[in-house]
Amino acid sequence: QAHLVESGGGLVQPGGSLRLSCAASGSSFSINTMGWYRQAPGKQREVVATITPGGRTNYADSVKGRFTISRDNAKNTVYLQMDSLKFEDTAVYYCNAGIFSGSRWADYWGQGTQVTVSS
């Protein structure tokens, strides 16, 4: 069984920066694509950014040029550097990973971390 643990959320002013981290733990697993999703109050969960094991990235149009996703495969960790934050970035951010564990692939989610952009 694998687990994803997130950290790094908080309160920041518009134009500020935050860095989210998500570490996968467990025993005998392999990780495929990792990503970040977010869900604002009253809205559906949406993809923010994804990254393959080889480092290929994909971003939502709303965050292109402001957010950067990266991963450290040796540490089983994915990061989301968020710069030039806007009010509309306020949401609960969730880490996601496709993980092979116990002879099967499955989608794993972190517990979520709150990001609030407010003056």
C-alpha cells in the first residue's frame, strides 16, 4: 500500500509564492505520472499540472508561466512551485500519482492542502 503526503500550503498575498511538496511512501511500488489538482469551493476538481517519470510536463492554461511542476524520482516526491499567485488560485490542492503496488496499478490521492490567496 502506498500513501501520498502533502505539505506546503498556506496563506499568501496576491503576487506571492508558495511551494507544495508531495511525497509517496510505502513498500515495493513504482510511480508513473504524478500531478497536482485543485478544487475551489463550489467547483469541480481540476487538473493543475502533471509530470511523467521522464519529466514531460503539462499545465492548465490558467497556470502556464506561473506554476512549475517538478519531481525527484529518487525521493518519490513531486513539487509545485507557485509564483505570481492570484485570488482565483485559492483552492484545496491535491497530489495525485499512478502507482503500481501489490501487483496492480491504482490512482492515489493525497489528503489535500489549502492554499489561500488573500490580501
